[in-house]
Amino acid sequence: MSSMAASVPRPSRERLVETRQRGWVDPYAGMAAFTFTRHPPSPEISPYVDHFWVVTWTDLAEPYEQRIVSHPTVNLTITHDFHRIAGVIRGGFSYTMRAAGRVLGTRFRPGGFRPFLIGPVSDLTGRFTEISDMYGEAGATLVDQVLAEPDPQAAIAHVETFLQSLDPRPDPLTEEVVALVALAESDISMTRVDELAARSGRSVRSLQRLFRDYVGIGPKWVIRRFRLHEAAERVYQGLDLATLATELGYTDQAHLTRDFTAAVGMTPAAYARLRNPA
């Protein structure tokens, strides 16, 4: 594979909203604790995979827990602690790093995992499934190959070979889903499902069926999750919470606070203090 890893630079505090660390709780502390790189997929696998990601850490004196506010995507992750396929996770989740280690992740495009699955992607939502349980001996072999390979780029090549061996077929609905999810993410004025349905040319019910089958979760959750990603970044930047609640379509500040706390694991006020601890 000829593509090179793209290291993610430390963003300036003023431009955090434009980084791809969306969903990391306290991203600056994270980048001080571990190294994160993103690797593009090969052209053959790019219709299904958004990117590969690698997290490495060495010589941690104390365990470090990184909390994530999840995205509407499926991830295949391999590390010594676990090797599994994660469906869309409704709440937040975390991973604790100890001593030294590496995680190799495959982040599928929204809808991109559908060709590798018999049945709707919603069957995976909220679940972690062992790779060997889903793909048998071939999955177990993949795990062994990745864990035995010290070079991340070579390990990624094993994943790509495995995915291609499953003979996925391009699906035009995947491209439609990718475009709709990207629209929900980029247009922060969009706060309701009927708005996304109107832009898609589908009925609300048709849009809901499409998202359950291909994304794994409904469009309402997808829109609200992206608005929470936006809220986390802008709270971290110091934006007034009442103003933010109005801009992001919440009924009031209390509603935003409840959603924020459930997803991030702390109140907006506590999250803002991560930037400037007392």
C-alpha cells in the first residue's frame, strides 16, 4: 500500500472546531498522552472505509483514560486487550491505556459497513462483537496478523486484504447515506429530521428506514450527536451556554445540559474548566 500516514497536528485553541478530534473529551490532554495518526484507505476499499486510525503510547507512568463521544459510524478495532467490531454507540465510551500499546482502528464510512453484514447495521448498534465471532477463522487470522505486525502500514494492509476477501459490492445507497450524514454534520443550522428529509427528497419515514439499515441509528440521533460535538468544542472555547443552546436548536439551556452531560460524562461547566483548570 503506497499511501502514507497523516499525523494529526495539535490544533490551535481558536480553531478546535475545524479539527478531526471531534468527539475526544479533553483533546489536548489526549494528544499529550498518546500519538494519533490517520491513514487513508486504498482506492479499492475507499467506497467503504473512511480512514484507518492508529493510537500508540509508550512509558505511561499512570493509566490514562480517553473518553469518546461517539460518531454515527462502525469501527473495527484491534489491540491486545480486544479485537472487535463496534456498532454505533449511543452514549460515550472510554478506553484506558496502560504502560505501552497500540490500537489499530478501521473507521467505516456511514453506511459503509452494510456490504460486510448480512442484515441491517442497526443489528450492531450499541454492541461490541468479536471479529472472530462474526467472521470465524478468517477473522481470527486477521487479528493474529495485525497483532504480530509491528509496522502500522503493513498491519493496515492485512485489514484491507481481509476486507477485499469478503467481496463487498458497491451500493449507491451508501453514497446517498454518506452525503446525508455529511450534510447533517456540516450544517449546524439543521436541527430537525424533517429538514434533512426535505433536503434528501425522501419522506421522514423513508429516511428513518434508510438510516436504520445503513447507518445503524435514526437521523434524529445523528443530527443531535453532531450538534453535541459542536457544543463540546464551543463550550471548550468558552461560548455562553444559553446562546449555544439557541443556536443548536435546543428548547432551553437545561435541555442542552442534560444531553451534554449524558454524552460527555460531565456538565458543560465542568467541561469548560478542562481548558482553564482552577
